[in-house]
Amino acid sequence: MNEPAKDTRPGAGAAAYVPRKITGPVLMGVVPGQPLAVAHRAAELAHSLNVKLICAYVDVTTYLAEEPDGRTEARPIDPDGVDDDIEGISAGIAERLQEALGGSGVPWSFVTLAGEPARALGRLAESTDASVIVVGTRERGFGARFEELLVGSVAVHLTHRQHRPVLVVPLAPQPKHRPKEGH
């Protein structure tokens, strides 16, 4: 009894790949003072995919606690600490985004989350079935390098903690002052 030879080429015998339409929103991580280039790239991507844009700020001074009734609530890490006016920070970010995105034609929303940024963004991406997460790089400088050394990169943490693609928008380095020719 002769059996037909099996095709051992990669992909042989497997069903052909059929791409699916991307329908989940674009999720953008926002930080105070972030250059608008990140919001612009995220809006362009959402517009190109014909999906909504969700802008999320993560308050790292709070954490999520589960209440006995099952709901979750944001609580301050240090209840005796200085109140950083999180509502004011969130309102300022939302106002800046409104100025940048209000007339763009891209449907967008803003939400404030609690906890560690990569985990909070990952949870929101999961609950909204986001198609991609967009974050910006950090401004360069000693403070940013020191902070990254201590807490790591949100983009790197995101790529290791969930399955969605992460788009990192590079922020233009500050131009170095160059003397004019002949001076």
C-alpha cells in the first residue's frame, strides 16, 4: 500500500491566511506636556483605519482596589501625600487634546486610568479590543534617562505584557544650536 508523499514545505496543507478588517480603536497613552506629534500620528492612524481614537492618561499616584461589592476604585498610593490635583491635570490634558483633535474629524475620547502605565493601558486595550497602542518616546535628558532606568520604558513593558502591536512615535530631538557659517 503506497501512501501519497506528504508536502513538507512551510505552510503547505494549512489554510490560506485571510486578513481580517481592523475594527478596534487606536489607544494612545498620554502624559502631561507630551508633544502633539504623538496625538497627530495616533489620529492619522485612527483616520486611516476608520476607527475611533481613545486617549488615556495614567495617574501613577493611584492604584486600583477592588471593593467588597466587586467594583474597582482608584485610591491614592499615599493618602497623606500632597494632592497633585489629578482632576486639574486630566482636565488640562483633555483641553489640549480638544485643541489638537477637535476639528480633525476623528472621533476620540479621553479617559484617566490608575496604576502602573503599561498594565493600565494593557487592561484598557483588552477591554476595548484596541487594534494598536500608540505611545511616544520620552524627552531626552538626564531626568528622563534616570526615570527610565528606574521604571523602564512603557513601550517595552507593553510589548512584553500583551499581544497588540505597539507603535512608538519618536519625538524629534531638540535641535542643537549651531553657529552660523563664518561666525
